[in-house]
Amino acid sequence: MFEHDRRRWGNARSALRSVLSRYLNQPPGELTFTFGPNGKPSIEGMEFNLSHAGAWALIAVSGDVPVGIDLEAIRADVEIDRILARIGETDLPDSLERLFYVWSRREARVKAVGGSLWELPKPNVHVLDIEGPEGFASSLALVDREPVPRYCDGGV
């Protein structure tokens, strides 16, 4: 991992602790995370998810509904159509940007349930594309509910 990637990883997790501490009314350093079988972090009493790409990060918090969020840099040097086909995605669009949205939706749905990318998401995981930085695809998913995003810039 490059030093700038390590810094971004640390910054994203610090931001996550900061946001969650406001919701839970606890100091960031006192939050205790547990991890599911595929690595999804959790805290008792709070559903959340984090995704970061490049210099950007997105955090989703939903209270008691399992949530997944994904942010992907749209890159021409990735054969995203081949990757999508290998994980079972069919009826793929022709546009590079739309292909990355298919990937983002898949990853958000899988992250909501703490699953694996190899598992097809269940139909009760609802997803929508959300506003993100220019040049990125981003999606939000909830289990058993239609997502309705509310955007915050670092605060609660």
C-alpha cells in the first residue's frame, strides 16, 4: 500500500468514527467495532457502511436497517464488463460509466448484507444510484426498504 493510500484509509476510518460518535453520543475512541464473516464492521445499535475511492469517501448511517454504500472511480484501464460477467451480472450496458454503476449497485447490495461479491444479492436488498463526485459511480442499498438518501457534509 502506498503512503497516500494508507493516509486516505486512515482518514476515512477517522471520519467514520467521528460521524458514528455523534449518532451514538460516545467519544470516537471508545467505539467498539465487531466484524462479520466477510469483514463488514458493526457496532451494536447502529447500522452503517463506508466506501472510499481516490480522495473521496462516503458514509451511510441508517439506524437499525442494514445499509451498504459504494463509491467507484470510473476508470478506462479496468475491464469492468469482464469482471461483472465473472460475478454473474448479465444484460450489461455499453457505456463505461453505466458499467461502473452496475458494479457500484452490486457492491452496495452485497455490503448491506455483509455478503460476498460472488453471491447474487437477494431481491429484498433495494439499491439506487446516488450523487457522488464527478468521475465516480456511487450507490446506496438498504435491506427491506427503499433508500431515501439525505446528504450531509461531514456532520450529522
